[in-house]
Amino acid sequence: MTDMPTAFTDEEALEEFMTRPSEALAADLARAPGAITILGVGGKMGPTLARLAKRADPARRVIGVARFSDPASRTKLEGWGIETVACDLLDAEAVAALERTENVVFMAGMKFGASDDQPMTWAMNAHVPALVAAHFRQSRIAAFSTACVYPYVDVRHQGAREDTAPTPIGEYANSCVGRERMFEHFSRLHGTPGRLLRLSYAIDMRYGVLHDVARAVLAEEPVSLAMGHVNVIWQGDANACALRSLAHATTPTTPLNLSGPEVVSIRALARAFGQRFGKHPRFVDEEAPTAWLVNTDEQQRLFGYPRVPLARLIDWTADWVAAGRSSLGKPTHFETRDGSY
């Protein structure tokens, strides 16, 4: 990108750049005509995904669905030209009343707090997908999943491929396999085209693995190496791939890994931030020979290399954190290895 900024002065500039559509996105959306409903639009990625879709095709209806416990988020979306519908997706009657649109992006789910309320975790991650898949059986459905459904893999290799059998660790990851199975079942039953997006760490400057490590280094707090390697992807790229996957839906639905292609060393990452901050990172724990990593060959075959490279993400994050700009205050807990969130 020739117009890529060197830094962001504030959240408005960050979100404006994050939601600039590419010609490739517009071309793929043209192959998936019709309105787009985004279920769970109120999360970390939802608002910018909705805005990106609207900017890519301003004449298209984009409908954001969430509980909207924060009225300000609803107002912000409507200001971008996005229709909003308040809905509790656990309410079967409310789901049944939703307009059936040609395209659906499913972003709802429960991760943090999953270990403290296992029944709710399964309700959100398996029961809600069943309600949604049955109701939107005539739509294209791009459903967000997670790399946590995979087993740990050797960090010396590229990561788990889409045909790697899920062997989840912990209650949360098991419930996410349940989510995938519900979409697979109804896709097979009704011929619903779709994709299961096994995402590994989308980031922007306000949250994510890079943000967590940078803040720890700047504050001279220890950085855990328990999960010593990760994949990350710029949230704008992750959103674009999710929307483009509507044009690459399969029948029945199939998994698609979604992340950056590099295996990122947490130790090396902390040292990179230390150089930028003039700090000496402190570490705890030891790197394991395995980690949750994904192979993104299929993603790159479909969509190309991510527009924002890792080196630029590190520079942006360092500038943002050093300047004391905003944080969502939502740690990723990337260092967790037992699947308890």
C-alpha cells in the first residue's frame, strides 16, 4: 500500500485506515450480492468489519445485530450508514424474527469467563450457532471460529492446516468445535454455503498480542514465554478476508485458517519493543517446543499476502503504546496453555 501511514495520532485515524476497502475486496463482494447481516457486531472486530463492508459497497445494506448494551456503539454504527437491530441471540424467537439476508457474518461467542460459566459458554458457542444456522439456511455464512480448536504443533513448522483434526484443549476450545459442528450439520442438511474462519489473533493498536507484549516491556513487567510463539494479523486484513470469504463459500461449509503467515517469537518480539523503548525486557517461564499455530497457505492462495506486514505492525504498536494512547483493557492471555479463560 503506497498510502500506508507511519503511525496513528488517534482512534479516529486508526479506524479510518483500518476500514479503507481494497479493490480486491470490492471485487469479491460483487460476487456475493445482497445484504450482509453481521451477528455479534458489538465485539472488538465487529464495528470495523461493518464499516469496511459499507465503505466497500456504499449502496449495499449492512445490518449489525447485537444486544447493544452500550448505546454509543449503536449510534456510531448508524452514523456510518449501518442498520442496527437489537437482539439477544440466545432468544430463539428473537433470532427467528431476524430478516433473512443473502449474506451473514457470524461473530458472536464467549471466550473470557468461559471456565467460570461453562453452561453459558456452550450455549453461546454451540446453541446460538444452531439457531442461526437453521434460520439463515438459505444464506452464505462466514462464521468466525478459532485456532484453539487445533492441537499444539511444533513451532519449527508452519502450523496446523485446515485438514488437521481438531483436538481441543479446555472447555472453551471444545465448545468452539461444537460451534463448527453446528454450522457443518446445518450446512449439510440444507446445502448452506459457508466458511469457518479459524482466526488466530487479529490485532489493532488498542489490543492484541503485540499490544500486550509492548505494554509489559514499557512498564518493565515480565513477559511470559509459556506460549513462546504465535501468529498475528492486522484487524483490517482479518476483516477483509472474512468479508471476501463470502465469495469463496463452499457447500458444505469448510474451515479456512485466518492469520499472518509468520511464526512470531514472543522473545524476539519483546526484544524488538525493548530496542524501540530503550528497555531491557524481563522474561518468565520457558518456551515450549509447541504452540497454537496455523498454516495460512490457503488464505494466501485466495486473498494474497496480508496488506500490512508484521514489521509495520510492530512499529505502529510501539508508537501507540509509547505515546500512552488508548487501550481496550482486554488482555489476550496469549500465554495460557491449559485452555482456561
